[in-house]
Amino acid sequence: QKEVEQNSGPLSVPEGAIASLNCTYSDRGSQSFFWYRQYSGKSPELIMSIYSNGDKEDGRFTAQLNKASQYVSLLIRDSQPSDSATYLCAVSRNTGFQKLVFGTGTRLLVSP
Amino acid sequence: DTAVSQTPKYLVTQMGNDKSIKCEQNLGHDTMYWYKQDSKKFLKIMFSYNNKELIINETVPNRFSPKSPDKAHLNLHINSLELGDSAVYFCASTGTVNTGELFFGEGSRLTVL
């Protein structure tokens, strides 16, 4: 079992729709959870972080965390073609120095 | 102006050769990393240095040797290159422990023929 699992996609949504990206993790000791966006041929960039159960909203993005179910999700409202990218889920145990474990990413395609 | 810069961006070489990738960050960060991203986009941590000290060393073949001459630089030397080493190697840095925000370089695409 992989430490962080994501559906590779592609997830296709029409412009203006809500895109829902999911991630599960195996390490119950994980304390910090992140979503990175990676455009094709580019480097990953952090878009959301979440540390406690519940929802965290930032603009069109909402991260959701359920530690009991070991589940993290990212909702993108009013999806735009510019949101088309691979979204990487990452988790950390927060023990000592930061060690992020990444999932393989979900490719999102937003069609005009 | 580039925060985390890597050289070279592209590297094509033959099996058995030795190559190096260099990384420099001008963010004043204390911690730097090497990540490997394979063809399936899986981003896996290889090494991490904090103030020139090795703090994370994943199960990486000892053909890979990182070196940090100072906290702004982290290099990766690879001996006896193999086909499976073909990947994009990302350097990253972070300034504050436990924030999870890694600043990545543009990546170095290594192709071993």
C-alpha cells in the first residue's frame, strides 16, 4: 500500500464546475497535509495546507481533512481552464525536520 | 531573481557515466532537499540538509552522493548512471520547520541512454 494514494485521473470537468480531488494516506501519525499544484513541465507549488479536521477555505479552493478516515480532499469551485494541472497531495508526520511524502497526483482537465 | 535555481536543466548521458546537478537558493532558507520525480509523476524525497548537515537520507543507492558546501547550496552527484536513474530531479528549500511549504527549483531532467 502506498503511503499517499490519489486517483491519477484525468479528472475532466467543464469550466465553472466544482472539481473534487481526493487523497488517502496510510500513516495515522500524519499531522500536516498539503496540496501542491504542478503544471506540465513545471515545478510543484503549494496552494493549500490543512492541519486540523474540517474545512479550510482560500478563495476558490477548499481543503477538507478527516483524520479518522485518513482522507484529505481539495475542492476547486468555479473551475477555470487555467486550473488544468496535476494536483499533488502531501503529508507529514511533523517529527523533527519536515519530510513531505507525496502522492502520485491527480491530473485535472478543465474544458472551456 | 530566481529563488531556487538548478543547473543543468537538461542532461542526456550514457549509462555508466558520472554526472552532477547543482542547486542554489537565495531565500536564506536553512533546509534543502533533493526530490526525484519519475515518469509517473511520483515525487520521492531523496535527501535533506539543514545548515550543511544531512538530516534525511532515504533508501537511495549509494551511487547518489549529496553535498552541501554551505546552507545556500546543495549538489547531487551520481556515479555509474543507470537507465532507471532517468527522471526529473527537483531541488527544494524551506525556511521554517514544519510549515510544509517547499520552494522548488525548475527541475533537472536527466535522461540516461
